[in-house]
Amino acid sequence: MKTLTIDNFKIMLNNALRHIKEREEEFSKLDAVIGDGDHGQAIVTAMSAIVATAQKGTEFKAMLNDMGFDVMLQVSGSTSTLLGAFFLGMSDTVSGTELDAVAVKAMFAGGLANVQKQTKAGKGDKTMMDALIPAVEAIENSDSADIKEILEAGAKAALDGTAATVDMKANFGRARNYGERSIGYADSGASSWSCMFAAFAEAL
Ligand SMILES: [Mg+2]
């Protein structure tokens, strides 16, 4: 597909919410290894708020901006802050009601840039950034002009990045205190973010 419409994007978001809901318990169990075990509920609540706001959208910039602000205002916690920052950052580069491949790449790059203002975590720290950074790099580096293929490259990179967190030691935030105990389990945030990217690609 050569252009992404508002309706395509809403279908992507709805598919992400559906898949995230299906795996809510798994995300919480992974979070319980090195945290408080609330990530499943946190990501479902945040994504539900995002999807509810998106339904009212009629053009990309305002829709993404409203999605980001609403989730940050309505849902507390780091999951909401990071997802909100992602969609707010995506709103920075877009305009209109249809995006071509170049605009889609710029939109995801804008999302990552804004998340990087919220967290100093990088690749290898065993956080959601181990899914998000490779996903956006793969999207930007894809030489396809087909938006589904571009998002499939992002999804694969996010899933590979998440798989790599299994062997990592938590290196960021409170999870750092669990040290060796975190090895052997995927990071909960990387798991939910890669689930989102996989659902985005699948929906198209
Ligand atoms: Mg937690």
C-alpha cells in the first residue's frame, strides 16, 4: 500500500489494543519478575484511552496530539507517559489525512525522538526501548515504498529486540536492583511495545 489513511491508522490501533488485551496477564507476569506486576493492566488501560480518543480523529496531526495528551492526563504512570510521548512525537511531523511512505517513516522517527526526551534508557538496558529503537530504525532504513512492508520490517525488529532482552540484565530504574534475577525473562515493556508494532503491521 502506497498511502496510509486515518481509517487505516485507526484499524492499526484497534488491532494493537486487541492483541495487547489478549496478552495482558503475560505482560504482568513478566513485570512481576523485576517490578510490581502491573504492566499488563497499565498498557491495556493506556491503550484503551488512546484508542478511544483516536476514534474521534479526522486528521493525523490533531488526532495524534489528542491521543498523546489524553492518555497522559487520564492515566498515571510511566507506561502512559511513554506511550503518550510516542504519539505526541508522531504528531510533530504529520499533516493531512493521508501519509505516504516517507511521511510514515518521519512520523515514527518523531515518536521515538520524543520518547527519548522522557527516558535515558537505550538499547541493552532491558526496557521497552529494546523494542522501540530497533523498530523505528528498521522503519527508517526500509527501502520499500510499501507501507505494510515498512511496518513489517519495524515489527520484526521490535520482536527480535524483545527476544534479545531475555538474556539481558535489567540495567535501568528500580528493576536494576533485581540484577541477575531478571535474566531469563523478556522485558515486559519491550514485549508489549513489540506486540503493538506487530499488530500495526498485521492490520494492514
Ligand atoms: Mg510495573
